[in-house]
Amino acid sequence: MKLVEVVDKKTKEDFHKVPKVLYKNDKNWTCPLDIEIEGIFDPSHNTCFQHGDARRWILKDDNENLIGRIAAFYDKNKAYHNPQPTGGTGFFECINDQQAASLLFDTAKEWLKSQGMEAMDGPINFGENFVHQGCLVDGFTVQGYGMPYNFPYYKELFENYGFKNYFEMYSFHDVFTRDYPERMRKFAEHFYEKEDYRFCHLEMNKAEEYIRQLVDMYNKVWSNFHENYTPLKFEDFYSIFKDSKMLLNEKTIWFGYHNGEPVGFLIAFPDVNQVFRKLKNGKLNFWNILKLLYYRRRAVTRARLLVSGVIPEYQRSGVIGPIYIKLVDTMRSLGMTELELSWVGDYNITVNRMYGQFGATKEKTHITYRYLFDPNAEFTRFTNESEKFRKMRKNE
């Protein structure tokens, strides 16, 4: 086997080609856009490079056939919030061969060690965890946008190497052919009748204002939930929004307000994988751009709930229910028939329960693994709830 670092145009092309070779006969896999993945490893595009670095490698067999790939990276703003400085590995693909997988994992580990890291999480994204996070271990169905899809044997490749289950991530599935419980609708209508509550979707001509509100709410939610939370920056999220603007629909991003103040939100991203499957090769050439523009309003019948949240003071108010009903009714009016609610950590009992109350069913499980470089170091699964959140949950 031959390991090659990604350093030039040819090796970059090969990095994107690896999954196209491995999954060419798998009907559930969707080829992502090369330009999207490449942007993650572009220092001028990804702000994580301001406090970190990344490397990529491809693996070939003795006949020069592509058989694997991996990336390793770290962000000092996040790495040192762990008992051991922790980097990440991701975009892992490999044939069903433990020796090949271990060579890739070893390469990522040794580079991270050279950068001062003592552990690595994987598979994760070099950036926010909305996309490209987790190893699929249950629910090998059609791949939704941003949610990783992999072969079932990946679980063994990770665990045989020594990765341990750091936390699980669940995705739920809701179909709009069913009628929502009358009680749920009446509860939502009760909110709609209140003059001090208001619900609306994002307006593109006021996008910056809405995104600032969203980032503020998001940080309130997660700083209350996790110790050592690294706040999401407006500039970073707004950059993600602008990059995705062509694919978004303002009517699937909903906000709830109380006395004029934003208190909750739901962001559903049209499942553009339904379009990407028609592009086949992940290249955004002239013809594929035309296809993308043509199909994005015609072929998309489902969406993925990308991010949701209610600020701590309103988490017992039930306000998320009426926001959800607004989202579902709007999606129905747009001709959409299903929604994937992903992902929610196994440690987040409240949201897992809430999605079940919506009537959604658990469909997929991804695992985020952690590997400690020192085999004698103590491994602890992720819970990392703030003391305030622990007390709140104990009283539920």
C-alpha cells in the first residue's frame, strides 16, 4: 500500500474520487459537491485555520488503485476544552481492510501528536458539527444532506483500532401524510392567538438581522447546556448562510418571538441530495449548474431539520410546538412530504423526548468516537452538561 499526502491538484482530485470509486454501486450514497468539501480545507474559506491546521492523505494499493482517504485537523479554540488536547479526524473512507484503515488512522494520529494533540475524535467535521459528523451504525437508508453515509463495516474498522463510543447521535423521521394530534394543533393555535407571541419565517432581504438573532439564541442554548462551550460567531455562521443561500428556502426557517424578543427557532434545509443525485459526479460544471437550478424547486420533496433551539427561559413554555407546526404546514404548502430531524445527541434527553412527542420516529444512529493516544488515560463518555442543566433535568 502507498500513502500519499494531498498537496496538489492531482491529489486533491484523487481525494474526492475515493468515495466515488467505493460507493459507485450503492444507491443510498449521494456524491457531495467537490467544491463544498474542498472549501472546508481552504484557509481562505474556513476560519478554523486561524487557530488550527489540517492535513489530508489518500491511500492506494500496489496497483495504484484508490482504496482509502483520511483528513486530520485541530482547532485550538476547541482542542484545549478537553481533559486531553483533542484534534479530529474525518472524511474517512476505506475498503473493508483493517490494515488499510489502521494505516490511515495511524497517519492521522501521528500528525496530530506532532501538533501537540493527545486524542482525536472522529469522524467529525473541521468546523461546525451541523454536517459531516458521525459514523453511521444503524439506518442505512438514503443519505440526507450533510449527514454522513458509510458502509456498515466502518464501525468495526473504528472500534478494532481502539476508538470508543464518545456519544451517539439520533436522527428522527417525520412524514406529513399523517394528521397531527388535535391536542397538538389546539396547543399551537393557543399560542397563535396570543398578542405577545409572534411567529414568522426568515426574509432574505433581512437575512443579516435574522442570522444575528439566531446566533444569539444558539449561543444562549448551548452555553447553558455544555461546559466550556465555544460560542458560535456571527461571521462564521453568516458565511455558511451565504454559501448555502442558493439552496435555502426562506420559508423553511422559522422563528418564535415573545414581546418582540426572539425565543426559539427551527432551521430546515431542503434535502438537496435529491438534486445532487442527478448531478452524479459532484462537479459543478455548466450543465450541472443548469440541472441544479432546474431541479432545486422541482425535485426536492423532503428537508432536514438542521438546527433547532429555544432559549433557556422558554424551554418549558412549549413554544417549540407552534414553531414546528408552522414549519410543517409551510413545507406541506411547498409540496414537501417528509422531514429528517437530525441530529440529537443521546445525552440530550429533552430533545429526544420532544421529537418523539412531535410524532417522529427514530430512524438513524451515528456515533462520534474518541481515541486517546495514551492507552492508560481514563476514557469518559461525553455528557458534559452544565451544572445548571443537570439541576433542570433532575427536576423534570
